Amino acid sequence: MATLDEWLDAYEVVYRALPATAHLPCPNCGHHALRMVFIGPPGAGYGYASFWCDTCLEGIHVSRAPVPAGAAARSIDAPDEERGRGIPNYRLVT
Ligand SMILES: [Zn+2]
């Protein structure tokens, strides 16, 4: 199982590549299924990031992350089903 540090390293790589897609394998299972979604106050330019793997359903939360230019952020005020659309109930690595 990947450690939190390994997840944070992967996060950095994917984060810096935004809004392009970094073709990085999951640090846990090796599949190319990493996903990142930002949720924050509208127009604030920061939010929290959900970062997970769609294959093994593990991942992390990063709070108060600046939203990179060109990356989409969902509104914290949106209804649950809209805010959480496509985000599975994944296991948080701590
Ligand atoms: Zn995985």
C-alpha cells in the first residue's frame, strides 16, 4: 500500500501538470486512473482537492490548495450530488 508521502508526490506531479493530464500511474496500484477535483468558494481561487484512483479507490484530501489556472473548481455551495459528482467514496490515506 502506498504511503501518504507517495500520494503527496503523485499529487504534486498531477497538480503541476494541470490543466493538462499527467500520465502518471497510481502510486498504490499502478493503473492510470488518478483523478483530481477541486471544490471551493466561488471565485476564491483556492479550495480543497480530492485526489484519488478510480481503480483501487484510495486517495487523499488536500485542503486550501490554490486552484491552478484553467482547472475547474466546483462550488462549495453546490448541492451534494453536484459537488460530489463522479467522486467515489474512496479510502483516505493518512
Ligand atoms: Zn490505484
